[in-house]
Amino acid sequence: GNFDKGITLCQLTHPGVSYIAHEQLMGYMITKYRDELVAFVIERLNSNLSSSFVFASSERIGILRMCGYLADDKLFDVLKKSWEYENHKSELLGDYFWACSHCCGDNASVLLEPIFDMWASLSDKEETEGFGTPRNSFAAHEIHWALKKYVPKKAIDYFIEQTKREELTWPITYMLHGIDHPNVVNYMAHYFAQKEEELEGTDYFNSFLSSSIDVWKRDYKSNNKAMSESSKAELYKLWSNINLSKYIRLQSFKLWSATYLEYDKELLIDFQYDTVLYDAILRQRIEQKDITAIPLFIEKIRDSKNSGYWWQFARDFWTSDLSKLLDEELDKKSYDEIMDIENYSVSMISELINKMNFDEAEIILLKHWDKIKQSPQFIQT
């Protein structure tokens, strides 16, 4: 019940830092003492509303962070006044951003507009080469991580609206990626679709586009945290709509399939012959070990000019039918293809033999030994 120590704890630990004990303690404090904490931070901030602040800016950091955790609309007025009186706006910009995003109620623009204006005014020139500009870096790290954990639902639409400001389009978009909210994933799908369409037919590469689902896959792998049903439902509405462009359908499906829910299998089967999504859906079914997709998978490998691309999805999923197909592939390969160390399909075949049942692998290796015995890849196999 010592609220001052709670403020000190917030002062020492940014909400974006992954510190489970701190997060659990904050959750416990707010659950047990919410009303008392709200009254406490209102009183402390009100005592500061003068030209000369009663307590140091370092303590205001802790109070503002506590405001964000409380996420209570009753803090709206005091935060608005606190910002108006604040004489260290630039130093505390991130903490005001955190607090006001969570306490803005239904009037996000009132609290957030001056903060976004200051964000937009930050320099777009790198101070240290390779570390990004102050404008781009502002919400790219701790704030981004914090908003992923604690989504400010009432501020999301305002965030998205502000992407129309040219100077903030990229930094806000980067801040939003990976946030689990239907409106955010809808925005991200359209953003990625636009980028894909712009790049089509060019030699340009967009690393953000190519890694669009990495943040979701990392969370799923490390924390078993799947995308929420509401966000997936929003993306499903996009990729299942055959009247939308191929770009938005492909990018929304890519995001939708980044994590897996049990009922996804039926939805994938429903669209397995979709012209635009055929390859993407087949890949997802194989990655999710859907054995009913094996016949289509075999057909795809047989017909593909780049069979190595498709073989890679069989790394963790194997059947006797795939063993027979792999045997057929080796039959078709010429000696020159076998010896070409840059031939990806040959590389994948040798890797997959290593993962096969020992007896099956031995039969295939012995059958083709005369053709493969001088290949470094197969000697190692």
C-alpha cells in the first residue's frame, strides 16, 4: 500500500521492458488499489500545476507510467493540464505518450494531438550513423514493445488516422506492427499490400515487407501467444473476399496465417482451390501438418520448376508417399544437376533423406549411389 514506492518502481522500469515480476506486481496493485491509486496520482499531478514544479521530472516519469498502467479515463483532465504546464516536454514526451494513449477516453485527439505534433517536429536527420533519426526512433523500441503488451484500444483509431501525416507515416506504422487489434492488422494488411503492388516488376527489396510476420511468429514460438480471434477474423474478412485485389488478399492471408488456431484448418480447406491464394494456402496446410493436403502437395512438387522451394516445407512433416516422390525426383536428376552445389532442390533432397526413416533412406541411397556417390552433399548424407 506504499504508493510512493510503487511510483519509484515505475520510474525505474519502462513499461516496454520485459520484466514479468514487475508486470505481475503492477497488475496486483491496480486490481487491489485502483481507486486509491487514481486518487493518488491525480493529487500528485494537481500539486504540480504551477510554473514551478513541486517534484522532480524523474518522479513525474514514475507517475506518468503509473497513469498508463491504470488506463483510467478519470485521469484525462489532470494529464491534459499537466502537459500544458510541463516544462520538460521533450524529455518526458515518451512517458506522456504512454500515459495519454491509455487515458484518452473517447477524445484521443484532445490529449494526443500536441504530443503527436511534437513527435512530428523531431529531427529526421540521424544524430549517430546507423541509429535512426530521432523521429523514427521515438516509438520504435520501448514504446512499441509496451503497446504490444498493453494495447491502448481507445487510441488505436487516432494512431491510424495520424499515419496520413507524411512525416509520421513510417514511424507510426513501425510502432503499430505486431499490435494485436483488428483495426491495426487491417491497416497493416493494406499498408503491406500497397508496398507489394508498388514493388511489383521492380528490382527493389523492402525488408519490412519481407519480414511482416516475423514479430507474430516470434511471439508464437517464444510465448505461445497466438493472434487473437478478433484480429484473425478481421483479416479473414479481407483474404476471403474474392472481390478485393490480389495484393490485399495475399498480404492479409500472410498475416492471418502467422499464428494458428484450431479452426483454421476448415477455413483453409474451404479455399484450397482459390486461384489467388492456392500456393499460400497449400504451404500453410503443409506447415500445419494437414495430412489431407499431401496429394495436392505432391502434385505441386511434380509440376513446379522450383521443386526445392516446395520440398523445404516437408522438413517437419513426412509420409511414405513423400519418400516415393523423393525417389522419383532423384530418378529425374542428371549427374550434372546432382553435382551442382547451388542446385537448391538437390540440397533439399539430401537434407530430407537425413530426416527419413533409416531403412527407407538406405534403400534410396543404395538405389541411386552410382549417380550420387561423388556429390559432397550426398556423401555427407
